[in-house]
Amino acid sequence: MSAFEISFVLTEVGVKQYETVISALFKYLEMLLNEINNFKTFSDFEFFRELKLMSEIGFKYYKIPDPMDNVCDLANEMFFSKDLRRILKDVYPDVCVDEVDMPLVTLLLS
């Protein structure tokens, strides 16, 4: 598990200048690393204190996912997807899915 994730949505100009975007990202990460190295203890860095607090709150107030929400999300993906094997492999990674009976799926979803 990682502490954070980085993703970008670029404009057309950003796509053309993706190297500049990536360079800025690495400069920012280098600055963060330098800041972290200046602190003597874990608790000196505000970001980690906040991350720890948010993790504790998330654990304390964890809500068991509603199975109906899961079923609705999966049905929605199946309805709009052209590759049902990918969805099934994502949901059931330990089950080998070689083929999908599309007429049967269509009948069951209608």
C-alpha cells in the first residue's frame, strides 16, 4: 500500500509539453524529500501527522460496503462494457474466465 498516488489529466498543451510536466513533478518530489530529511522525527512532518490521523479516523469509522452498491456498480459496468472478461477478471481475479456467453448475459440483463 502506498501513502499517495499521483495522476495527471493534461490539456492539449500539457500533452505537447509532457516532459516539462514530468520534470516539474520530480522537482517537487525532490523538494519534498529534502524537507523530510530536515526533520528529526516522523512527527515533525505535518503531512505524516495528518496522514496518520486520517488513517485512524478511516479505521475507526470504517463502514462495511453495501453488497447492493457492489452489485449495482458491477451491473452498470457490465451493461456499458464491451469486454466482460476484463470486468470479471478484475472482480474475481482467482477465477479463470475464458469466454462469456453474450446472448445469455444480454438475456439476463434485459
